[in-house]
Amino acid sequence: MRKILILNGTQPYEFAPGRLNAAFVERAKAALEAQGHEVRLVTVAEGYDVEAEIENHVWADTVILQFPVNWMGVPWSFKKYMDEVYTAGMDGRLATGDGRTADAPTANYGMGGALEGRRHLLSVTFNAPKEAFGDPDEPFFEGMSVDDLLRPVHLTAKFLGLEPLPGFAAFDVMKNPTVEADFARFDAHLAQVFAESADVAA
């Protein structure tokens, strides 16, 4: 059994209230609990307590970050959550400073994470189509992958010691949604990833 923290990082707007990301979160919670995992769910935009969120991260062995990609990154309220929670946790609970020491002041920056041996999974929604990624002839992303674009989020997790699990993305969710197909892919992705991570943990 794994201890899984799911963070819903959606920032609701009138034109995008966050129903799709909430549906992914609830779907993940139900599926993972059915597999016997213990799950905690936090909806960032509804408010949070910094100390409780540090404890949630210490408790979890896996953190799922679910969010819509806004302006090539996380929504502002989710970034605020990270700024507040992760900075407070740099007292040794989530990280021991930035990883450098007095004996080696220029080495190992970012390697002070206290959550080593634990994992994170990014599950995101895009207005961009899938075809915008991985194609050098596409002029905007110029061949970048989803993970390339979200590298800062992965690095934030790495700063805490978390290692990446294979992520999930739903594309073109506003102009050309394929919700049922996305849900089916998501269910299969979770089943595969957490079966594999259970084998590793065993």
C-alpha cells in the first residue's frame, strides 16, 4: 500500500472553472483507493494550512500534481502554495537548505531534499494540441516535449528529493475535447504506473 498525496492545483476562472481537473482528481482518488492505497486530497484554491501541507508531504511516498498548464507553467495559486509550503519546509522537513555545505559551498546545489526515495507524478491539461509537442517543425515549442516545458516543476520536486514517475497529459481540452478517451487513457496510466511502482517498492 502506498500513501499518496493528490494536489489539485487548479485556479478557477469563469471561463474555466476547473471541472475537468477536479474530475481527474476524483477519478485518481477512487481508483487508487480501490487498489488499497491511502489517499489524501488537497484542493489548493480552497485554502490550506502551511504546516498541515508540510506534514502531508512528509507523510506521502507519492505526490500527484494535477493542474491545467497556464501560460506555460502552474496556475498562480499553485505557485503561491509551492512558495509558501516548500519554503517553510526548508527547515529540514522537506529540504535541508539548498544542499550545499560550508566545506563545499559551490557543489551539490539543489540536492538537499529530505524526501529522497519518494516519487512525484505530473498530470496536466492543455489547451494546446498534442501535435504541438515533439515536432521540430512546429514553430512555438520547436520540438519540446511536455516534460521539457514543465522542467521547472520537475526541478522543484527534485529540490525536495522527489523522483519523477511517468506523467499524463490531456490535450486540446477547450477547443477539441475528447474527455471520455482522456479518462480511459488516465485510468490505464494510473493502473500501469502504480502497478510498476508497487513492484519497485516490493
